[in-house]
Amino acid sequence: MSTRVIKQLKKNFSLCVVNLIGLTIMSVCLLISTGYIKHELSYDRFHTKANRIVRVSMQFDDAPIDGRILDNFLDNILQKTPEVEQVVKMSQIYSATLVNQGEHYIINNFYSVSSNFFKIFDIPLIYGNKTDILQRQNEILISESYAQRIFGKSSFDKILGTEITIDDQSFFISGIFKDIPNNSHFYTDILLPRKDNKEGYAYTYLLLEKDANISMLANKITQLVEKDDINKSSKIQVILMPLTDIHLYSHNLKEMSVNGNIYYIYLIIGANLLLMIVVLFNLWLNSSLIFSYNCRYYSILRICGASSFEIFIRSIVSSINYRYNFHFIRFIDCF
């Protein structure tokens, strides 16, 4: 038996190796792609109110859409809209110099936010009280990792109340928050309280009622804006983007970070399907060749009493890995 088995294995060895390589490549690609797609689709879903949060943007005529809107532009309208429960604004500060105990640090892309920021977004506080923070203009919140960076191994409770300076303006640390997850469409290590009636642009988020229809609400706000626009200088369209769609679907100007693209997901899925077709077709083709090589061998097995199922299993095993064939043949000895 051993001599015949070895001959069969040697004859099919190259095809078996090709099948194994193809299946291995396909499996690795599927695992990597699944992990990537799962991560891309998870953006901002860690917020418990994510399905009720939208970001407001506006388009004037056919101009490119800015991810921000002019501060206070929609305040009166939003206050009169019952579908909107709360409004959160975030203003981006691109660069500044932070000074702590004589040490200078360059900080980039941090935000001044509305006082209700932590009531809408689920970013846990390690130290600080959600009901009290962001109420005073001279307070500042920093992330856990940034606290360790500038204060070293000092305990967090000793950091609270410490005075730091940002561009010659003094702030007192009132809270420390956990690092924002990497599947968030925005990231920052520093949060400042936002001034009321601030001039400029802000990222504006709305917390809607549970049963609010986003598309209908966007049309309603658009109509209210057009009604208030006496000059009718341009066509205005209000856009409400669900929080969980921002990373993959929003490609506005001044995005808070580099977003992904839903078409990349489609491309990866298509590429994996094509790879699966090629590998499985190659497996079928090689299996057919192996079966034709061993046709006489399978005929002998049939004559010796082997069932059709046993022959089928032998052909599948031999087409995938010759080592499995060697162990399987021990169970059916017709020689």
C-alpha cells in the first residue's frame, strides 16, 4: 500500500501545493478585509445616542459644502424646531502653544465645545463632574494620554486645578477624559469651554427626538431658512448628516479628520469576491485534473467495494493536501 500511496501523492503534489497556496491567500485576505470593514463600519457607534445625532451643513447654490456652518446662523430656527432636543457646537483651534511649569508644547487641532458636550457624546470622564465642567471660561479638560505626557507619573487627582497657559491665557484643569476611541470621526487631547455668541464657524450637531425623520427635518429647516432670507441672494440647502455616516459618506470641506470612503468598502468586497471565484475555480480545475490522473485508482477502489461517498471524500482531500490523503487511506484499504 505504501508504495502505491507515495506514487499517487508524488503525481499530485504540485497541484496540491497550488491549491493550498490559493486557499491560504484567500483566507488571509478575507480575514484582513473583514477586520478592516468591521472597523470602518464601527465609526461613532460607541455613542449611546448615535442614531439620534446629526451634523448640520449647508450648501449655497452649487458651491462646495463646508462641514461647518456660520455660528448662530440657525440658532433661532433650531430653537423653534420641536424635533431638535439639544444643539452642540465645536469650534476647531488649529494650533497654539501650551506652557506647563516652564515647558512649552505645540498643540494642534483641539476644540472649544458647548457646555452640554459630554451630555451628548459618550466620552468618559476619569476625573471631573459632567454637570459642572465647561461652565467657566478659564477651565480646560485634557485627555488621559496627554495628562501622562505633560505631567508624567503624577496622580490624576493632583493634576486637577493645575494652572497651565495657552497662548498667554491662563486655564485651570477641571477634568481628565479618557482618550477618544480611534473609530471616532474627530479626535482631540484638549477641550475648552466655548464662548456664547462666538463669531466664526462651528461644527454643529443636533440631538433629535427618537422618531424624528431626518430627511423631512432637513427640508423643513431649509424652508424656514429660505423664508427668513429676505434677499434671496442664493439657493440654500440644509443637509443633516447622521453621525454614524460622517466617516464614510461625508467629504465636505474642512472635515475634522481624514474620512474613509464607502466606495473603498465596495471595492474591497468586490476584490475579495473576485479572488474567491479565481481560487475556487482553480481548486475545481486542479481537482478535476487530479481526479482524471487517479481515475484508474478510483475505479479499482470502486471494484474493491468502496462507496461513491468514500471516493468523493478521497478526491476532495487529495486535491487540498496530500498529507490528509495519506492518513485517510489508512482507513480504507482495498489492496
